[in-house]
Amino acid sequence: MNLDYKEVGRRIAKRRKALNLKQAVVEERAGMGCKYLSSIERAVSIPSAEVLTRLALVLNTTPDEFLLGAVRQQDARWKDVAQLLQTMDDGQLDLAESFLTWLSERD
């Protein structure tokens, strides 16, 4: 599946604006660096699965809204996974991202 990162960025910006949140506030709450959200929203930077998950948590939605334009029914499972990701170190995050990529590519 090829993602349109311009569209992903637009969806993130739309959700952020709908909640009346400034980029700096979202970056702080998501533990992101200054101006990183701006570069994601403009498709200058491609966010990792972990960053998309943190943004979804902060913006009270699911990563599906950013990736597919549709919100999966709210359930606690994706939030539980996101909480686990937030506690991992860089090595664990690399492994988790590799596993999730492998899993998403399976038929």
C-alpha cells in the first residue's frame, strides 16, 4: 500500500484544527521536537508508525483517520498498544516497527 503523505499531513492538520490546537501544543503533548509537526503536515517529513500513534492519542482519534481517512470504531485496544509503544526505548521501537511492517504486509 502506497501512502499519500500529503494527504496524511492534511488529515492530521484538519483534525488538529478541528480541536483548536496549535502545532506547538500538539508537539509538546506528543513528545515531538519543535517544528516536526509542521514538516509532517506539509509532507516534508514522513512520520513513523510510533509518531502517528502518538499523534492519534493526542488528537483523540485512531491512526486510521490519518492513514485511510476513516475512523475505526473507538476501542481501547489501539490505545493500549500506543501506551506500550510510549514506554519503549529506541531499540524496542525499531523492533516493534519492523514487526508491525511485516505484519501489515502479510496477506
